[in-house]
Amino acid sequence: MRNHSELTLTPLLVCGRHRLPLDRPLVMGVLNVTPDSFCDGGRYLDRSAALDRARQMIEEGAAIVDVGGESTRPGAAATPERTELERVVPLIAQIAALGAPVSADTRKPGVMRAAIAAGASMINDVSALRASGALEAIADASAPVAICLMHMRGEPQTMQQSVSYNDVAAEVTAFLAARAAACEAVGISRERIVLDPGFGFGKTVEHNLDLLRRLPEVVGLGFPVLVGLSRKSMLGALTGRAVGERMAGSLAAALAAVVRGAKIVRAHDVRETVDVLKVWSAV
Ligand code: HH2
């Protein structure tokens, strides 16, 4: 039997009860409810401030709101599961009740299960479901949640210490292909899978640039590709700007990625990113 996306010709991402069209690039809005995230840490710890920001991002055109309760910036310490659950689960339920697709940015199977039960439509895992029990948390889910599989070398605490690759783009592409195959092997269908090369996760500026140039190799695996470049330190290295002054660099990086086939852009500056992609899509 042919699936819906083949019948309509518009490629779709199955995202829980949502179907996201992928004929033009989408924006995933970042919402971190942490004290220590590198860009918005501490700003949305208050639940009502977080919910207001989610509402605003949806109004500005975010297709997905990505809620994170643990910083994965280089050097970040791990967050206990109970703390992460308290930060994200009630908020996910409130955002899902607005009718928008919500993603949970987590590496922990227990948080994945609780987030899905609270209404998350997507799980965004920077460790690509490598934690014990993570594949099962998605495969056993009662709803067909989408899963973003990201490449990361090492762990956040140490990932920027002595990174080396023979061929970063080839190694990242092979890793992502293997993780997608592991998902399909436990019954997670292709229409639910998103791949992300993981900019800044165990990579130098040169690695990131090489990966971005060769993004079509990841795109060539046939899954929608998500990129997270927003406000990251490579933009600081290229422009000399502090985190708060990297919006222009972030927009240029988003465009460089969609030109090479990225379908979802993870961004802090939703309104501006949506505008840039609207203009690019119209052309
Ligand atoms: N980057 C961050 C967090 N999650 N998920 C995906 N799929 N891709 C990314 O590039 C990515 C991600 C880091 O950014 P942020 O959430 O703003 O910061 P922190 O990890 O400090 O909370």
C-alpha cells in the first residue's frame, strides 16, 4: 500500500497527530527551560514566561516548538532526570493544548516517555537514541511521534576536547544512516525520521564548515534534514560577535543550509528566520 506522502506528492513528516509538509523549509523554535543554556538560559524558567514565548513563536510561524530541560552546550553538566521531568513535562502539555506540534529535546528514555504521554509530537535526541531503552521508548509509543536523530561525538561535558575525523561529512553521514536503520529495524517508519548533522557537537569550526558545505551528502540519505546553527559559537568565531549579536550570522547560516537541502531550521530568532525562508521560498 502506498503511503499518504506518495499519493499527494508533497513530502510529509509524520509528527504524532500532525502531518508537516516539507515542500518548503520549516522553522523549529527553541525554548529552553534551563538555567544554563548558552543563549536563552534562565529566561524561561518561569512557566508562564515559557508558555508566552511558545505562543509568540507559534504566532511568528514556528512549525514546531522544541522544549529542552537540559543544556547540551559544550562543558554542560548532566541534569538529573527528575529535574528535567519537572521542567519540561507540564510545559509540553500546555503547549500541546495550544494545538501546535511540540518536540522534546532530551536524551533520556524516561523523559521521552513522559513527554509523549503529555502530548509531544516529536522527540529531538542529540544522542540519536543511543541511550539504553531510548529506541524502545519511541518504538513502543502509542502515537507515531517523529524522531530527530543527531550526530554528536562524545558527551557535552568533554565533546570539544581533541576532536578529530578523517572525513567529517562521510563519518557523520554513515553514523546517521546507521541510526536511521536502527530505528527502521524496530518498526519506526521512514516518514517519522529526521536527521541532523549536529553542528557544534564534537566539531571544530572547520568541521562545521565542511559539514555545511557537504550537507547534500546527508540530504542524499533521503530523510528530511534539520540543522541547528542558531547563535552557535562557530558564528562567533566567524564574525567576532557575542551570542546576543549573532542573529545576522544565524540567518546567513540558515540560508546556506536550506540552499543545500535542509528542510527544518532550529532557531532562537523565529520571526526573522521565518521571514528569510519565506522570501527564499518565494524566489
Ligand atoms: N543544538 C542544541 C540543542 N539541541 N538539537 C538538534 N537537533 N540540533 C542542534 O543543533 C541542537 C539541538 C544546542 O542549542 P541550545 O538548545 O540553544 O542550547 P543548550 O544546549 O545550551 O540548551
